[in-house]
Amino acid sequence: MTARQLKRWELDGVDGPVVVIDVIRAFTTAAYAFGAGATAIYLVATVEEALAFKVANPDVVAMGEDRGRRPAGFDFPNSPVAVSRADLDGRTLVQRTSAGTQGVVAAVDATRLWAASLVCASATARAVNQSGLGEPSYVITGCFPDRPDGTGDDDRLTADLIERARLGRSIDAAAAAEELHATGEASRTLALGPEHCDPLDINYAARVDHFDFAMEVTIDTLGRRLERR
């Protein structure tokens, strides 16, 4: 068997190790939130779930987007730059995005589940190998069935790089960063404007192996809990 790249709606019955990719920007933002001191991030499917989670847990910080834009009531947009500048030491967050968190929610049959982006690529590769579960399935969350331009090229290049690292092959971080900047998703995201996307967000997303931790999803009494490992 070889590693597979699947869309979010192709996950029924997919078990084993699953890596959900969202480089622009959900799981880049999550990684920077952990870098800023966050202890856990709960991943949900809808804006309403995120706001309800925040009401039920008043110390929780909400971050994310709906169609790229920060929803009313969220503390942060889906911006790695914004969360990297925040004091999140010891904080718990809830995150909702249009692609990344949807992939996690859809991966109900995964034996073990990780969220990943370029900034934690090699650490994710190591975690998958150390699990002993064999070849992973990569979820390309940037594909949208109703959007012809939603090809997920940014997530595919990320999955390819993680897989090369997992197999012990060389990775060209500079080339991957350049390729990421050239994707249509990078252009669309920057066009959202500074209220929803910091001009440096793509630069932050392109920092291959900026963090030496993987991000694994587990289930607890509050829901899908993402932690750095």
C-alpha cells in the first residue's frame, strides 16, 4: 500500500493513521497558537458550535473563519500572525474553519488522527511513523465540490512534503515555500484584506518545520481536542 490523498467527502470507513492538511490557514494558525502557549484547541464544524462552546466555557478563546472571514463573536481571525502575537499561555481555544476543521470532523473512523501544515511537517511525519500503523491517508481539505478553483494545491504540496519526510527523502523547504506563495489559495486569502488576513500570513505558513511538534486529535468529554505532541 501507498499513502493516499483523499477529499473530505471520501473519508467514510477510512481508518488507520489519518493526517488532515490545511496549510492556508487553519492548522498553521493552530500551530502558532500552540507556539504562543495554548494548551488545547477544540475543533468544531460550525460557527454556532464555536460560539456555544465559548459560552459554556467562558475562559475559552475562539478563532477561525467562515468563508475566510472572522465571524462575529470570534476573538481572532484564522490568522497565524494574529495568534502568534497574542498571550495565549495556558489558554484553551476553540477553532472553526471552512476546510480544516471540517476535515477533522469528517475523519470519524481514523485510528489515530493528526492535523498538519508545513510548519510542523517533519514532526508530523515522525509521529505517523512512530505510531506503527503504516501508510497514512492525507486529507486535502482545500478541495470544494462546488468551487472549481478549490483544487487544494496548497494542501497537496504539503502532503507531498510530509510524505517525503516520512519516507526519509530530502525535502526542499525553499521550493515548497515558493510554491505555496504561488498557489491560487494564497492569492485568494491575501485578497480578504487585513481585517481577516494579515499580509504576512502566507509567509508564516511557508516556514517549513518552524515547530518541532506534531498536533494530534483525541476525543474527550468536551469534544475533538487538538494538542501538541
